Amino acid sequence: MRVGAWRGISPGYTVFAMETIVDEVAAAKSVDPVAYRLVLLKDDARAQAVVKAAAEMSGWGKRKLPAGHAMGFAYSNLIRGYQAGAVEVSLDKSTGAIKVHNMWAAVDCGRALQPHNVWVQMEGSMLFGLGAALIEHLDIVNGEVQQVNFNQYKVQRMADIPPIDIKIIQSDAPPTGMGEAGVGIIAPAIANAVATLTGGKRLRQLPMSPARVKAVISA
């Protein structure tokens, strides 16, 4: 199959693997996953700053959540910048459907020359990450893609989009790219929240479709 670049390139999915493993290790150590990341990032002040900012924005460890909701967290240094984010998630265990209720993110892309553009690029890439995490996929049979048009390829609708809060951390460092910055943190944050809701059941495939979720939580 001929393939093209995915938004976020390889870090878009390798961050999913790394950040879910970080949470798994934190759980094995019985330590808070945000606190554990701060220990791992102790030698990088900018990395620590985005983690602390995203945790504060989301009310990590302090937010009063509705019954059946949980929060997940992830960090990345995609495209030479720094990003961290949290999500609030619920799970319908009868159907395997995941719903994201809130998303928060902090980004340090160096000197933000156009802060509004940084904000909308972060928002757009986070939404791309959300769709890739939960619904977007192709079926290939005998080397042929089965979804040949948008009536067969499901994408997010406006009703699927949760509230999003983004903080830009200003820096005097040289500016870096923003077009893909928010992609990598969304899927692992969602998977980490689902692990909390399911007593440690880990989702290791994207997208995290209802059928895959049901298979994991029923195993």
C-alpha cells in the first residue's frame, strides 16, 4: 500500500505508546502519573513547566468529577516544542463507547510570534488527535481501501467536540513548529483515563473504537 504522511508524523503514534507506558509504570509504582512525569523531566525546566501548567488548568487531583468520569494525562516534545495535556473522559462499558468531556493543554513553542495562530494550530491538531484516537480508520481488503468517500469514512461532528482550554507559555527560545503540536498528547491521555475507569485495562490500538474497547475490558 502506498502511504502518506500522517499529521504529527511518527511521534503522533509513538507518543501514544510511550505515554501509556509511562502511566503504566506510574501505576505499578503507586505514584501519581503527573508527579512521576515531573520526576522524569526534572532536568528540563521547560518540559516541567508545561506539565505543571496543564495539571493546574485541569485541576488535576482536585477537580470534582461526576460519577463514572476519570482524567488522563500525557506529555510530548513533538516538533522540538513542549506540550502537555489532560482530558476528562467517561466510558459506556455496555457499548465500549468513549466520550471526552473536556480537554486542556499547555504548549511552549519558543517565542510565540503570532499567539492567536499558535492557539488555533494547537486546537486544530488536538481535534485531529481526538478523531484519530476514537473514530478515524480505513479497512483494507485484498489491498483495497473500502471507504471510498466521506459517506463511508466517519469523521467528528460538532457535537463530538468537547470544551478545549489552551495555555501558551511564552519563551525567549527560538520559535518552533505548531502545525502538529497537539496531536500526540490526546490519544494517550484518553487511554490513560480509560485505564483508571476500568481498573487498569490498557488500550494499545488506535483508534480506540467501541469494539476494541469492549474486547479489552471484557478480557
